Amino acid sequence: MLLFVQASVNKSCVVHVHHEARDITDTQCNNLLNFYARCERTFDAFQPVSRKRQNNTYCQSMVTAYERMQSWETLSDLGRYHKLNFANRHTYGTIEFRQHSGSTEWDKLYNWVCLTANFLTYCKDKTSRASMNFVERAWFPKHLKLSKRTWSFYKERMKKLDDLPREAQTGRVRIAA
């Protein structure tokens, strides 16, 4: 039996995805922060303006977080209002991905969960280079082992939502350390 619910969203609605993180080390969390900051322009390209860059108080940039990282005792000190939330890692054993806009569309939700799960798995297994250059978009499907379905979905989202000039989409930009 299928149940249909009349649900709707507006700009104040968001999707938060929690992934199991009990077995993730501090080093792996640092990798996650580093890679997310490096890939933030691509993550931003999938989202509406209200969920990009520093446009939202409750979903702040990981680039800014990376630049301030040296002054924290732990990633929990970052606070919960960033695109990644490490605050509940020790209490509930999860890392929260906060960037996605609200949605009732199955494809958006399914593909976001797939993307974030693959991204977390990749970051657990890899160590980022010391340099903090943005990663080019071609990196995503290959290294994250995204299915053709998921990557096609995100390429279409980028066509609709990406507001960066073409040269900024693929150019390597250095972040101050």
C-alpha cells in the first residue's frame, strides 16, 4: 500500500544527512574537512544560492572553517552551523552533512545520500595533499566512484544552478593557509 503525503518545502527547509562516524579517527575527520573545502565549489554548484558559499548563517563555508582550523582544539569547536557538522561525532557517533536545500523529490534525496556516503568513504581512505587547491569537477565521478545515474543527475543540477563564471568552475585556486 502506497501512502502519499501532501508535503511542501520553502527556503527555510533543509535536508540534513547523518552518516555513521563511530569508527572515524580525528585524522580522517581532518581529511573530510580538507576535501570538502577543496570541493566546495562543486558542492555549491548543486545547490540554490541560499545554500552556497557564505550565504547562510546555518550552513557556513568549509573553506573558511579550514582557514581557521589552526585555532581549534577539536573539530567540535567548529560548531554545528557549517556545511559539515562534527559536533555530534562523540555524542551520537555521526557526522552531519547540512548543505542540501529542502526537498520532497526522491531523486534529489537519493543522490545526495549517495554522494555524501561515497565522499565520506573516500575521505576515510585517502589523505589529502598539504596544498589546499580546489579540486576540479572532473575529479568527482572518478574518485568518488559515483554511478552514472548519480553523476548525470548532478551534471544536470549544475547546468541549472551553477552561478560561477566558466573559468572559475575549473580553475585551480589557492586558499591561504
